[in-house]
Amino acid sequence: MNQKLIVGIVIVLALIGGIVLFSSTSKEKEIIKANNIVLAGKSAPLLDYNKADYDAAIASDKLVLLYFYANWCPICKEEVVNALYPAFNELTTDKLVGIRVSYKDSETDSNEKALAVQYGIPYQHTKVFVKNGKQVLKAPDGWDKARYLAEINKILAQ
């Protein structure tokens, strides 16, 4: 009897887990289709770069934040952990997609190199905001969480 109860509980938990796992919106699934890695955020996902997700995000009506990141850069590491991830985790809007783009490090691919040239990236930890296919902000300086939230909300309000 106890064994049947345990099996029943395991099945119920598995079903609940499956429902939670597959309950994201269809629009979000369109954008997060290639690698399904969300670094931070629920309403507004922050993704690791891949071309399919980037192309889908740019083609959407969402604000796109590109964060050019180098895995060897101490400023990048600090900003990502203490500002970028916390900002995305706090956002409640679904009108934003963030993409962390590798820049001049061991993980940078040819598409990421082309993006850096396209947006004229001077060095790592540069942020680029793109709305309706147009660059609306580029900032190479370091930001804290409050600055991320302020800039994102300001652009979304325009």
C-alpha cells in the first residue's frame, strides 16, 4: 500500500513539473527556441547568444538589450552577477529580451564578431538597446541594477 502511495505521489509531482515547465507563452517559445538557456528573468528573458534567438528577438516588437560580455573580464563578471541578472529577475514586463553576446573571448563565434562590428562595439561590457530594428542606446560604461531598470523603463515608455 505504501509503495502505491509513493508511486502515485511521484506521478503527480512529475505531472505538475511538466505543466510548470511547459507553461511559458508561445511568443516566448518562439524567441527561446534554439538553445533554451535562460540566464535570468521570467517575464523578460536574458539569453545566452545564438543566431536563431537573436534573429527572432530583432524581428519581434520587443526591446532587445545586447550585453557584450567577455568571460575573462572582471568588470563584466561583476556587472552580470550584481546588476544585469538581478535587473532581469526583477522585471515584470514581457516587452524586453536580453541577449548576452560573447566578445573577444574563447567563446566568441563568427556571428558574435559580426554583431560587434555591426554595432561598433569598442570593448566588452558595452550595452546596446535595439527597438524596432534601430539602435536606440549604446553605453560602454558600467551600470548597476538601478541604472539598468531606469534605462529599460525609460525606453519602454517611449
